[in-house]
Amino acid sequence: MDLEKLKYPIGKTKLPSSITNKDIEEWISVLERFPHELEFLTKELSENQLDTPYRKNGWTVRQVVHHCYDSHHNSYIRFKWALTEENPEIKAYFEERWAELHDTKFAPISLSLDALKALHAKWVYLLKGLSKEELLSNFTHPATKDVITLQENIGIYAWHCLHHFAHIEQLILREGWR
């Protein structure tokens, strides 16, 4: 398999030029299901399997699961900033450095799976209550200077869920673990 397909098993993020209510509903549904589907996907993996990288020089399954929590927690905070401040410049973080921290490399994945369930339940509750105007609230990313609306960020994080789920799922299939 080529490196690009291993890095982006579902392709890179592509948002529609005009986001519809149906898009938002589908993306929120992905966010709602993700923690449970990720738990089901990983529940029977051994410690050795959890410590297997999904690609050469890539993160282990354990690091991917913990990364999902770290990333989604940061995103949730970005939503809150955008809803309470005028186009805030968000705080970026070095995800590759976070992936090397002790908790990400060694902690049981149940910690992040449980946290993802709670976080996503609260996040989805927030998202379902947003008005059309609130969905157009935005923030600026400091590295790229991109201005991102909350409706776009819902799509980005639905993609993020599917992207990392596919990393783990394809590893499981390649290795014949199921």
C-alpha cells in the first residue's frame, strides 16, 4: 500500500462549498456514534496489538485513540471560544509532541474511550442546540490564519473521526486480527 493511502485512508478533508442542514445533521451523527464505534472496534485488541503502529513510522493504535480524545477536547474548547468571543485566535498544540507523552503512549485506552463518550455526548448536545447564526461563528487558526466557521469545524471533526477509525480498522484487516 502506498504511504498516501496509509496516511489518508478516506482521503483528505473535503467540505462542500455550500454546507446544508443535512450535511450538519450527518456530521453530528458521526460525532455522536464515534466513541461507541471506536470502543467496539478496539475492545478485543491485545496490548501488543494496541502498541502496533497503523503504518511504518506512524502512531500506535493506543496513540491514535488517545490522540482522538486530545484533539476532540481541544476542538470542543474552540467551539466554546467561537461562541463566546468575536473570531478568537485559537491555541494550537503540537499533536505529534502530545502523542509522545507518557499517558498517550502507555495509558489504558479505556481512559480516552470513557472521556470521548462523555465529551461527545456534551459536544453533540451543544451542537444540536446551535442556531444557524451560531453555526457561522468562527475562529482563526494561528498557524494558517484560516478563518473556520463552526459548521465547517463540525465537518472537519466528523472527517477526523472517520479518518482515525479507518487507520485502526485497516490495520486490523491487514493484520488479519478479525
